[in-house]
Amino acid sequence: MNFSKKNHEHQKSNSLIVNQKSIIYFTLGILVMSTVAFIKVENKTTKNTKVKAYMEVISSSKAYTLQIAEAMPADKYTFKPTDSVRSFGEQMAHIATSSKFLIALFVKGEPMPSQEDFAAAAKMEKDMGTSKEACLKAISESYNLVISTFQNMSDEQLDETFVVPFDPQQPAFAKEKAFQFIGEHTAHHRGQALVSLRMQGIKSPEYKLY
């Protein structure tokens, strides 16, 4: 009787241990799955936050650039403050073509264009710069390309690096930085275009920060 009782208690103890282990493993499994789910949600939230923040800036930049392009009369698109700089239209055309160029070079990893390619691009900018309609269309298309490219990139892709091939030092940056470079380059040439606008006695559109 004592042996049977002890054996029963031993089996009961083993069963309790097994149940406790099962509970522990189940709890750990839930915690692991919850952690993975949280990380996925957090990563998605991070990406969504980046897209939202960038969209506010780029959408404002697009609207402001188009307002400036729209403000200059079509017959004044060839105006230059001096002979050594681009005309108003050429500045607008350069904003459009260079944004596409930088996306191709920095983000998509396309090879550096040849001197012949650059010469052809410069001629295209000159031709486009004489037409207000062509500039407005090209600006809108280039902004749409930049926006869609950013939206379709994952965090991992944005963290990938690119090398600036036209800099002798060959510096490397995260691809997310490329979109900042494009924005700064646009602002640089947009500011030059504003000089032409004001020299024609035209009030410039109100600046949009975001």
C-alpha cells in the first residue's frame, strides 16, 4: 500500500512538472510570437512615419516649384539675368531632368552617363526651357517619379548605400540621403529661377516650408 501510494504521488508530481513545463513553453511561445508581431508592426510604423514625413515635404516642394514655373509668362521663359547663367526655363528644365538623373544614378544604381549623354541632356534642357508647357509637364513627371520611388522602397533598401561617382573622393551614403540631395539640388536651382522672376517684376509665390 505504501509503495502504491508513493508511486501514485510520484506520477502526480511528474504530471505536475510536465504541466508546468507546458505552461512555460506555451507562455514563451506567446511572448516570442508577440515580440515578432510587435517588431513587424513597429517596422511598418517606422516606414509609414518616414513616408508620411517625406510626403509632406516633397508634396509641398512640388506645389511650390510648379507655382514658380506657372508664375513666369511663357514669353519670358528665355529670360536670363546674365548671359553666363541658365534662362528661367532652363532652370525649370534642369530641375526636372536632374531629379530623374539623380534617381537613376544614386537610387537605381545606373552607370555614370558619358560626356555625349551629358551634352545631349544639356541640349534637351535648352530646347525644353523655351516651352512653359513642356517645363510644367516635365517638372510634374519628375516629382511623381521621385515620390513613387521613395514610396516603393523598404527600410532595408533605403539603408543601402550608393557612391557618388562624380566626386573624386567617392563618398558613400545611404540611399535615403539621395532624396535629401535631390531636394537640396532643386532648392538651389529654384532659388536661381526666383531671381529671374523678380527681375521681371513678378511677385514670387509665397514660400512653402512644408
